[in-house]
Amino acid sequence: MVTVSKRTYMTFDSIVMCQTKRQMSTIYYSDLVGVSVWDSKLSVCVFISFPNQKMSSPLENLETQLEMFIENVRQIRIIVSDFQPQGQSVLNQKIQSLVTGLQEVDKLKSQVHDIHVPTEVFDYIDQGRNPQLYTKDCIDKALAKNEEVKGKIDSYKRFKSHLLSELSKTFPNEIAKYKAIRGGE
């Protein structure tokens, strides 16, 4: 942990946290190293990132490029929100890095063309919900369906045992033969 001018920076593996008096934000970048800085005037926590040397999979590469693209857009928003004429060159550089980022994303599209995203994920995004909730909801639905099926199986087992006990009262010889064939069920 390092403290610089009332800002606390904590790093563990690939998680960077920026803590100030007013806000603490956690930013997870699997392949990035950088510094997170809080701007109290604009109420924005900016993450300045530097790509690591090793990149694992094409999907992680795309994720890294998209995260850097999003960060460039945020930085442009900050520059434009308090635009000064002397900041024009910085804005031009950021716009150029935005174009470069889009070119990098375009280069990566051939590496991830076989990845299929369920359309429901896009519905979650359109509704303003976190797309990671889709996975949670799918797991919750699977658990509920599992409980329902387990209940049906238990009901059929109870029905079978009750049926066998009632049939053994009426047809004891036949049920004894059946149980011998089935192995004592």
C-alpha cells in the first residue's frame, strides 16, 4: 500500500484500488498494470493503464483492448467537459488513440469469431442491468429446475413403493417374482 497526497493505492496481483476520502473504487484488469487517480472536481476516478507483456487468450486480449478503449472514452469526456483551448493537442492525441484502439479491436475480431453470446445478455445490457447477473440468473433457474425435478423423482419413488406395497397385498406371488427379477426393489 502506498499513500500519495491523501490518496491510497493498493495493489494485489491484478486488482488496483484507489481510495480517497469520498470514494473507493476497485478496478479489475486481468492484463493491465496502472494507476488509479481520483479527481474530486469532476468526481471521476481515472485508471491510467499500461499493457503487460504477456497476453493469454484472444478473448482476454479483446477484453483488454475494450477496457483501454472505454478508458480513452472516459478520459476524452473529462477533457471535453472542462475544455480549454490549450488542451486541443491532448484531445487530438486521445482521439487518435481512440481510432488506434478501434483498429486494434478490428484486428482481434477474427480471433474471437467463434464465441457466441446469448441474446439475453444483450437484453440485460439494454435494460441497464449488469450482464454478469445473467450468469447468476441462469444458475438460479438451473437450481430451481433441479429442485423441481428432484421433487418429481422423490414423488415417483414414493408412488412406486406405495404401489408395490398395495399390489403385494393383492398379488403377493406375482410381486415376489417381480422383486426377485428386479433384485429386491
